[in-house]
Amino acid sequence: MGSKGAIAASCAQAPVPPLVNALEPTLTEQVRKGLIDEIGPDIYECWFSAFEVEGIDAGGLTASVPVRYLKNWIEYKYMPSLLRAAKRSNASVEWVEIIVRKPVADRLRT
């Protein structure tokens, strides 16, 4: 079998990922909308524009920001609003953890 045949055979055996409904908002988008409703678009843009939801696990939502100052400020000033928005997005959320993301160069190395 030539290389094209081997590629075709391996592709035929690969599982097909489920289709994602493009109209269904992502968790990040749901939390974003909830935060904007809660704190307003200006504050959201100032403090949450670099905020990313990483996922939900065991009742907790993990989110990330690029710098520690932003993490500390959001925790101090906006954690109750963030928790309410997260709970509206997913009823299983009981707590929120904010982590500081690794710089892009570090993420590319690992």
C-alpha cells in the first residue's frame, strides 16, 4: 500500500469528533455575558478583557488572567459577581479559582 493508502486507512479508523452547535454559547461566553450584566460593560472591559475560563471540575470553575495584579484585584473586588455569573452559567459551580497564566512563550515550550 502506498503512502496515500496508509494515510487514508489511518484516517478511516480515527474517531469522528461530535459536532458542536455553533449557536450554543461557550462557557466563557456565558460567564462573560453574566459578568457584563452584573458589573456593566465598562468595568468588564477594564478588568476582565484578558480573563479566560479554563474549565469546570468538581464543582469549581477555573479561570485565568495574564498577571498576578489582575488576579488579586478581581478576587478582592469582583469575586462575588464572578461567582454569581459562573453559577448562572452552570448550576454545579460552587467556587471560582483564578490562576495566573503562563506567558505564551512558556506555554509553547511545554
